[in-house]
Amino acid sequence: MKSTVSVIKADVGSLPGHVKVPDEMLDICRKDLSKGKEDGVIKDFHVTNCGDDIDLIMTHDKGVDNEEVHGLAWNAFQSATKLAKKRKYYGAGQDILKTAFSGNVRGMGPGVAEFEFEERPSEPIIVWAMDKTAPSAFNLPIFKMFGNPFNTAGLIIDTKMHPGYKFEVHDIKKGRKILLKCPEEMYDLLALIGIVGRYVIKHVYRADDEIAASISTEKLSLIAGEYVGKDDPVAVTRAQSGFPAVGEELEAFVFPHLVPGWMRGSHQGPLIPVSQKEATPTRFDGPPRVIALGFQLNNCKLEGPGDLFDDVAFDESRRKATKIADYMRRHGPFQPHLLPEEELEYTTMPKVIERLEDRFEPIE
């Protein structure tokens, strides 16, 4: 039997503003998923949040894009939305961009990261959740995990990893994808994934085609045609025994690199690795956060989680991120703190500039 891990997230309400999902909304989702487990739709689940996003972590044996599983998640988000509207929580139903469920949640607002595989004798996985940023925020750390030997020693000394990995990259603006092999095509890969806002890593495979990672790549503004909120991506990775060690995967987030998002989805800021307790972004609606929850998969049962960034070893990363945030904020409305013009296309900025169009005159 193959096991499937599905991580589906959505922002359907928060308090105050964009800070934290109320506990009662998480409880409603737990109730819905408990019913799904009783009915045999899923084998196990864990409901959590990163900032204002609800993250549904589910295991089952039905494969990816399963209508029953996605429908269960959709209904849980609908239940939470109903309560959010009743309580007048901020952004109630924000990520629910369609009214009718159509078989799976792709293209409907929620973000999805899922994969199917045969469980090993011991199967460690890590579920990653971000808040106040975009799918491209995963590009650098995922590359470090599976493509950079200065981060992941296993690429050099583990015979199963030594042949390298294959990266499935999506061009989210043109709706196309490409598969690039590393280390052979590393430079081609880097030429793409360094361009934020367009190219994002969706899946990573070992050289023998064994799935290693899945990342949500849904871009809300491209679905809705306007800015409706930050994408706040999720990911799930396998670890140990032919994959990067848990510590190697966590190491990829030690450097708080700059990512798009933050306030109004319009600014660059450092990605801070935090414990779940600290995933409550308040400074300028940020800075962007990432949490890491570690599980052992046991015949589709989730053992855990461990809060992997709840470690003093990441304190220096958090201090550095705070200093970077100070530096970026001092730019105010100027680039590079403000995103480039093309990245502001789906925010409210074009409407502001449009008001000035009639006042422009030709330069003599």
C-alpha cells in the first residue's frame, strides 16, 4: 500500500488583522477531519496554523488530487469561514476564491503540497508552513537541501544521494513546467529559480525518480486577477536514509534570505525560522515566518509533531533577521524594500498610479 501525505492550507479568518487563527476555528477543522477519519476518507490528520493560515495535514491511501480528500479539506475551510464571518474575524473566507467545489482545490484558492510513496521501515517527514510570503520563498532553501553540497553533506557522502536530484520547476505566469537534473543542469536551474514571482520549484525527485519534496505553488493574485492576500506557501519533504538528514534540511533556513510579501504583499523582508508559538507576525504584518513540524509516518499514522525550529541554535538566525528587517524598513516606500514594479502589478499600487495618468505631459 502506498501512503499519501496531503498538506492543504488556507487563510479564512484571523484576529486581530492578519496575526493568528483563533483556536475555535482550528477546533472546527479538527471536528470535520475527525469525521473524515471515522468515515475512512483519511487515515490520520494534524490541524495547525502558521500565523493567519490554517494548515491541514492529512494522510491517506487515495493518492494525490483525490476528490474525497480535497473535498474534506474544502468543507473544513467552509466551516471555519462560516464561523469567521459570524465572529467578524478579519479576512473571513479570504482564500476561498470559488463558490462550488469541482473535484479538487487546485485553482480555488487554497495551497496544496502532497505526494505519494511506499513507506520505508522508518519514514521521517517535515511539514513546512510559511506566512506573509510567496511560493518562491521556498526556492532557495529547497535548492540548498537537495542541490547544494555546502548545505547537505549527504550529496557527497551518501551513495543514494550522490547521483543527485531532479527539480520540477513551474513557470506560474505561462502555466508550463520543466524538469532539470542536478548537478548536471544546476546552472540552468539557478537561472530560473532566482527569478522570484515567476519560476517556482513544485516537486523534487531523487535520481531514481523517488519523490522527495512537494511545494504549494498556487498564486492567489493570478487566480483572482487582483491582490487578495499573500500566498503563504506550504511544503512537505522526506528526510534521512537516501534523503537529506533532518538537520541538513533545517540548515537550509539558517540564513534569513529576503523574500517577497510582508506588508500588503508589497515588500521584501527576511524569512525568519520560528517555533510555532512565535509564528504570530505583527511587526509591519511580518516579517515573513516559517515553521517546521517533524513527524514519523507509521502506516499512515502521524507520530508527532516535533517543533523543529524551537531550538536555541536558531536564535542567531532570528537576531540576524531582526537586524535585516530594521535595515529594510528604513527604506520606507523605496526599493529594494518595496517590490519591483512588475511584482506590484496585482496589488492596489497600479490604481494609485492610474489616478495620475491624465496629469503626465510629454517631455519637450
